[in-house]
Amino acid sequence: MLELLDLVKLPALIAKPQPGGLSGGQKQRVNLARALAAKPELILCDEVTSALDTVVGAAILELLAELRRELNVSYMFISHDISTGRAICDEVIVLYAGQCVEAGQRDALSHPPYHSYHPYTGLLVDSVPELQCNPAGSIRVARPRLPRCPRSDRKAARTNCASVRAARRASTASAM
């Protein structure tokens, strides 16, 4: 157990307190240690940073990346935060109403043309705050104004997915 705590960068003293005495980041590290105890090839990470502040969440992502290199473990990372997914994942899949609407390398969701995205993917990409510097040298966080979320009924999602797939097939065929 002490080896696992060390692996997730927690002191041995952490083994004694009750879970209520741990911070959110410490709880995530304990959960990660528990998962690593089974020596898995794949760990499912469902919203692992969503309840954490930015600094602690970044530290957890760094820890996951380090463990990935050291232990050769893979992650299936589930998140509504597309920037988090791009930070830790090699490939990103966007699901909408249970259907895959985007799939590709993480960098594909970092660059325009954004207009070719499914509307839900566009919302995820556009929801990432952007740091902006003004001429005086101060920095501010620009929070984008988001359009309304597309309809969530399954028929609309299937129609949108089908049209996205058809447009991609047409553009791929014309590029050949």
C-alpha cells in the first residue's frame, strides 16, 4: 500500500485519516492508487478533474501523464471539458446523444475549420476560455458567449451525424 501511495505522490501518513479528512485532489490520488493496485492495462477516468480547482486538476493530469509513461498504462478519459481531453488524450471522440459525432487526433479539435464540426463539438470547443492580453500588458480570461445547445432528441442527433458523415465521405472522395 505504501508503494502505491508513493506512486501517486501521497505521503504514507495519508493512509491513516478517514476519507472525510482528505482534500479532493488527495481523494483522486487515493482512487488512482486503488485502480493501480490491480496492475491494469486500461484505467477508466470519468470526470476525474471536474470537481477540482484548476491547479489541482492540472496536477492530477500531470500525474496521469507521468504514470502513463512509467507504467505504460492506458486511459479512457471521459470529460465534458474538451481542453482537458486534448491535454491528456492521443485521440478524442465526441459523443452526442449516445452517437459518435467526431473522432480524431487531439490536435484535430484544436484548429479551424470549426464550421465543419458537429454543433455539439463546436459548443465544447467554443466553451474553452481564452487568455487575452491587452496593450497595457494585463491578462484577462475571455469567456465565449455560447449559442443554445442543439436539440438533444435522438432523431435530430442521428440526422446530424448522418449528414456529418455524408459530408466527410464526399469531401474525402473529392480530395482523392
